[in-house]
Amino acid sequence: MTMSRIVAFHQDEFDDWVADLSCGHSQHMRHDPPWQARPWVVTTSGRDKQLGTIINCSQCRESK
């Protein structure tokens, strides 16, 4: 596993939230129940609380 920190968020062209990771990659963070339950992503305070969270970067993992 390749772990990376969330350093910022931005929205893509479809207004979905994307986490910018410390490794330089990005990962979508969608709230799309019942498949993905991330209610925190829809508020500024929720996203702010996730800054610094360590997640598994799938792009780093795939490039190995």
C-alpha cells in the first residue's frame, strides 16, 4: 500500500470533489450513497476536518 495525506480539495468539471494528495496525485471523494457514504465532503468544514488524513493512493499503488 502507498499511503498519502490529503493536502487540499478542488472540484472537477462535473462539480465532484477531488482530494489533492501529498504524493502529487488526486482522488475523487464522492458522497454517493449507498455506494460511497462521505457526507463530510459536501461541506467546507467537513472537508477541512479531513485535511491531513492519510489514505491509500490507488495511483501510486498501480504505478509500482
